[in-house]
Amino acid sequence: MHATPGNDAPSLTVPATRNGPDGSGNGGYTAGLLASRLTAVGGPAVQVTLRVPPPLGRPLTVEGGAGEPLRLVDPSAADAAARLVAEAEEVAVPAAPALPGAPVGPEQARDAERRFAGLEAHPFPRCYSCGPERAEGEGLRLFAGRVRAGGGPDGAGNTVACTWTPHPGLDEGAGTVGAPDLWAALDCPGGWSSDVVGRPAVLGRITVQALRAPRVGETHVVAGYLESVEGRKIRTGSALYDADGDVLARAWATWIALRT
């Protein structure tokens, strides 16, 4: 039986602490907040497209529903072009696997954390998902380092991984992690399968299927995979595993490289 999607309040707010780049919402967290209006653990996959950097700390209006895609709107945006923040809709699970190959085990993932490129240089060091300047309990601290080198163009096939033991502060009340933090955990490890230091990018679109919720205090593995690079578009996959290698959730994402 599928879990029930979250509340249907007319607005949502991305907390100021859930940032990606300074001053804007973490893409995965924001997408998960909106997606939770359409699905839950065990439910259908949802695709969220981010149109502008998500504003922090102010109410955003949720429009649509009843079988229609949802729109997240910033009613206070001075520029009409910036009013549409994100769109979400149920989709079929993509045919391509999010992360080809065997699951990455906890020991291998823990060893890979030493090779996390963001420890040396990071374009967004206070990112809620992967920022090394966030203290334990204040961020997810997902430091995904390389476990399998990619042999394709622009490093396609590169795989990164890290461990994740959800902090008690992420408990949604049943000993499990809620959708926004689950989506945030699937976000940055995918991005770090590409050259984030040399070519910073932000999340543009993400599709997530959550099969089981991660449990607080238990060791998990998050792995990311670089599918392709086409111009400014970077396509990645990511997956969340329990300590036994069972898939809890998976994601397919498109990142947009920042203009230099």
C-alpha cells in the first residue's frame, strides 16, 4: 500500500537553512517539498523542473492539483518572469537505470569520502546537502568521492559515493527521513559525478522514485553517476541504498552549468 502524499496547504516555504548556493533554496530539498504534494514513499515517480533559483524564507504559492501538474509560484517576485519557481508532475519511471552496475558498499563509500573534490574547493561550501562548512546536524554533509572512473566523453560513466547516517534532527516522527531531505540526499551526489569544481552547475530537473524511507541513525550509501554532458546540460543519476545494498530511492537529474 502506498503512503499518503503530504499536506495540501496553499503555500510552502523553503527554510533559510535549506540553501544550495547562498541565497537560494537547495534544489533537491525544494523539489521534494513540492513533490510531497503528489507522491510519497511507495508512490509514483515525480518529476520536478526548477525554473528559477528557489527563494528562501518566504511563502510560495502552490497552484494546480486534482490530476494536474503543480506550479510553485513566488507571488512577491518583482519580475513576472521570476514568478514561476518550479513545476511538478507524476511521470513514468525512466527506462534507463539511475546508477548502472553493482551497488556501492558502505566500506567502499566511506573510503571514497576522502576523495570528495569539494573538500579542496567547493563553489557552494554552505550547501545544505554537500557543503563542508555545514556542521554535523546542520547539513547532510554528503561528501561523494570517486569509486569508478568514467571512460566516456567528459567523464561519462564516472561514479561517486558516500555514506549517510541521517541525524536524529531529520526524524519526521516515525524514525524515518521525510521527502524533502530524501530528495536533498539524492541531489548533490549526482552532481558531483561531474566536474563541479571546474564547471559549477545547479539542478534544473530531477525525477525521483522513493521505494522505502531511510531510517534515522542507520548507515546508508548514496551514489551518483554521470550519464552525459551536452553543452551546458549535465545528465546524472543517483541512488540511495541501505547497508545491505537494497535500493531505497533513485533519481534521474539534469543539471545546468553556470555561464562563465
